[in-house]
Amino acid sequence: MKLKIVVLFLIGTFSFAQTKVLYDKSVEAYKSKDYVLFLKLAKQLDSIRPMHPAFSYNLAAAYSLNNKNVEAIAVLKNVILANNTIAFNDDPDFESIKKDKSYNELLQLIASQSKIIKNSVEKLQLLEKDLHPEGLFYLEKEKLWLSSSVRNKKIVSFDINGKCSDWFIDASYSVFALKADASQKYLYVACSAIPEMKGFAKEMEGKSEILKIEIASKKLIKQYAIEGNHVFGDILVAKNDDVYISDSAEPIIYKIENDNLVQWKNLKKEAFNLQGIAFNDDESKLFIADYLKGILVVELKTKVGYWLDFPKEISKKGIDGLVFYKNSLIAIENGVVPIRIMEYKLNEQQTKIIDFKVLDNNRQEFNEPALAVLVHNKMFFFANSPWKFYDKHFQLDENKFENPKLFELDLENSLFR
């Protein structure tokens, strides 16, 4: 028996208490061998929080214990696609499916998911070890690279040797995404208060803001904030200077309109955890990564949205950074094991995924890469972030991680052509 135990948290419209009651009932049903009830409750928990490691595993076990082998194998496949280290082979709860011919395919899937694929290359390492970068941007006019700092609440510039210089140090919170307007006159910066930043206090929790900085003078022109609990994660600046922001705390897309920060599209009824956002070339579509559900497409004119269907051979979970390049979406997937970078080729109308390619997979250098920036035909990102190396007091042990590594992925030579 390997029933997965879960640490619970607020999930959508269901409170911690409501979810815990359901979960506790499912554990009791399992222990008392009331497998029919166990399956009923496992289905309900999975509907509240899709692709949760424990809920999905328990759902697969519940199907197996009720001799629903096809369903059990289908759920287990999704679990493996999200985490190929899951140890189910010696779990007696899956005894009923081990004679099924599809069971061996699950074992083969684990092996195939472990293959190392390398396309991106390391370009440099930043010398400021505890910077904890998340976003980056290249100022083409000035030939200058900028990096955000989650830990040190600032923006640094860096050269080809990785030497960092403070570029903007007046942020109040952790700095995440960086994006400039088309003329590169202003830099828009997403900032959010999180415990990993220096100087965090409990009363700051949930506070977020967008900074507008004049690039030439490095002066703060304006701050945009909104009441509530927010984590502004990614930013897009359109060619007409409209600014779009994804919120990871609440599934809402915000927009700076008439010089005010306003709610543009509320996705609370359909999304869970918003991450990277990207336009297509003519900026008629906004692609939005959701950490659990995949990629949502929103038509800019009508605000009509629809989810992309993912091929059955891959997981739609764990997408963080997202860029658009020549009718493909390039996704950094750090919420899966192993971490990977994927290309999702779209149809001509950009409404469907018609093919996919694994660009990077199971690389030792990758430790939670996040946001990415496109510079001509190359995508740049930091391959390693020290999220896992904060202790319970949110202090960093620099002996446990390496300096930030900037990687380059040549899309012209890596993608479908």
C-alpha cells in the first residue's frame, strides 16, 4: 500500500478545510477497503485540483482497486508523463493491471522519459551567486543584458564575462519579469512580495506592482498596483505599448490601460495558476501558460479563449516560460520530472497543436529554469534557480547551488523545418 499523502492548501473555490475533509474521507475509505467510495472521492479530489501528484496517483490506484484497468493505466500514464520517477511498480494496489499488455508500455515510457536531449548551450555564468534571477531582457539599442533578482529585489546588467552591475535598486519587492516597449524607451518590471526576498515581512504578503522605468535615465516613472493578493509573474508589451500581466496568485490577466492597471480577463472559473504569456506575430492572439492545464489561447479582439489540446504522448503540466517563434510555442516545463523544453508546432490558424518536439530533456544543468526571452532567432533563459535551496527561514545556503547559468537555444537550427 502506497497511498500518497498530501500537504493540502487552498485550491480554487475549495477551501483548505473543504478539501481536507474530502481527502480524509478518501483515506478512511481506502483503509476500510471501501474501494467504491474511495474511487468516488478520488475522482472528486482530482476534479478540484487536476494533475496534483498525490490526487492523480490515488485516482489511478482507486481505478485499479475497482478493476477498471483501462482508466487506471490512462491516469498512471499522465502521472508518469509529469514525473517519471514515480514508484508504482511494487505497489500492490496496481496488481490488477500488471498483466495488462499496456502495463509494460508504462515501464517503457519511464525509460524513454529519462533520455538526455541537448540543444541549448551554456553561454556564461553570472558572478553574483545569490542573485536568484528569474526574468531577463536584452536592450538592443544599448547592447545591454538585464536580469531580475528575486532575492535581492533589483535589476542588474551583466557583460559577456558574467560581471554584474546594479542597474536599478529601488524595487520594494522581488523582481520577476522584465519587458521593454517597442522603442525601448521604457522598461516594465513585475514585482511581488514573497518570503524568499530579503527584508520580507508578513504584512507584505500578496503585494505586487508593475514598475515603469525610463531606460535612458533609469528613473522610476510610475508604479502600478492593485488591491488584493497577487504574484505578478510575466509581462508582455504590445507594439502599440499596451501592457499585459499574468497573475500567478489569482488566475487573472491584467492590462495597463489609459495609464491605469485594470483587470483585462478573469480566468478564475477555468484556470488555476498562470505563468508565461506570449503573443503571436501579429498580436491577434495571446497564449497563456497555466501550470496545471496547459496553454490557453485568447483572441485579443473578442477576448474569447480556448484551451489547446495536447498530444497524448506528452504532459501539459508544468509550463512556466513561454515564447512564440515561427508558428510554434516554445515552452519551459519546470513542473515536471525530468525538466524539459518543448516545441509545440501550431496549425496555420494557430488554434491547434499539430506536432511536438523535445528540445531539451533531463539535463543535469537544469534546476528550475523559468522565464525566457527571444532575441532574433535565439531563446535565452537561466537554467538554474535556487528555489529549492531556501531553508525554512528562507535563507540561502550558497554551498548548495551554483552561480546562475545563462543558456542559449538556437531556434532556427532546433525546431521543425
